[in-house]
Amino acid sequence: MLISEIFYSVQGEGMLTGVPSIFVRTSGCNLRCRWCDTPYASWKPEGIDLTLDEILNRLKEWPAARHVVLTGGEPMVAREAGVLTAGIRAAGYHLTIETAGTIPLPEAGCDLASLSPKLSNSTPLPGEISGAWITRHEQTRRNLPVLRGWIAGAGATQVKFVISDEADLAEAQTLLTEWGHGLPPDHILLMPEGRTMEELRARSAWLVERCKSHGYRFCQRLHIELFGNKRGT
């Protein structure tokens, strides 16, 4: 399996923010989000091939950790994703899978599905990438039956939306209505779009107010605040 990086940090986003976690970042993605902050695992995937045993042995380097986050890129594009998921859970870890929800949940399931459906703000603009990739991204980024399958098969679910402006929020709410997800409002997370603290702060004030109005959870990016936008954090 092509692995971009494995590192030990604290969860920076979502319901488990601040929890010490081992991050296993696979390399490869079926989308091309224009604001992607891990291009080395998506737009230009790079990494090293590791076997399941090699990955599981790396987890033992941090004996205090009980949480593992499988992320990417899009971790579910890997052919061995189901085997890796089963191996991590069999080793006794709490497993979070961070995914766009375009590929079904493996049979082994997970403890927390962290779904991040991509809105139209994710689609690259003409000239940023080939027209074929723009079309592929648009056709792939939304898959309501697959998203419903994740909720049915995961132990718990959170849904994260990357929000730049009011139009994004309106689109997210339309998607939630069509989805009919059944999750409580505080499992819906709104995260300001940005890769620096300055960008995040510029969008946070009004987004917090929208969270208060609708009962949604505001999603900070603790790792950006603590470490900046860099690998291994």
C-alpha cells in the first residue's frame, strides 16, 4: 500500500479534537479539491509501499496511543483499505476514517466515520488542472447512497463541510436535506476554508454565528494553530 506518512500527533479537527492519535496517511485520491492542503497525497501522490505488517508495526512505536486516524488523500481508493481497516481494529485501536464518502465503507467498519462531502467550492477552475479531471471531480464528489452506507455501518459519524462563504453554507444545507442523514445537528461540523491562521480567523467569526443559529458544531483546525500547515502534524 502506498503510504505518504505515519506520525503521532493530536487530532486537530472534529469531535475528537485534542486526542493523541496516530495518523496513517495513504497516498492517492479520486478527487482533486482546489484547496487541498495535502497535495502530496492527492494531486501529486508520493510515498513508499508498506505491507500491512509494516504499518501495524509502526503503530507500536507509540505505546500510549489508542486512537488511529486513517486519512489521505482518499484512503478508500487503496485496494488494501479493507485489510488495513480490519488489521487496525483487530489490534485494539479506536479507528477514525477520514473520507469524502465516495467509496463504500469496508466490511470491518470503523469507530468514527469522519465524512467530508465536497461542495462545488472544491472543484478546480479551468486552467488549474485538465478538463478531464474537472469533469471527473464533479461526477465523483457527491454520492448520497454511499454516504448513507457509511452512517449505517460506522460506530459513530461526524460530517465536516469546508465553508468559504454563505453560498457554501446554503449548498451544504441543501445536501443535508437531500441526504436525509438523521444525525443530530452537533454532528454536523462547519470548518472555515483556509491553510493559514489568518485565513481561518477571517472566516471564523461569521461561521461561529451560523453554527449558533443552526446548532451545528464549529470545527477548528487545532493542528494549524499549533504547528502550521506542514507534514507530520
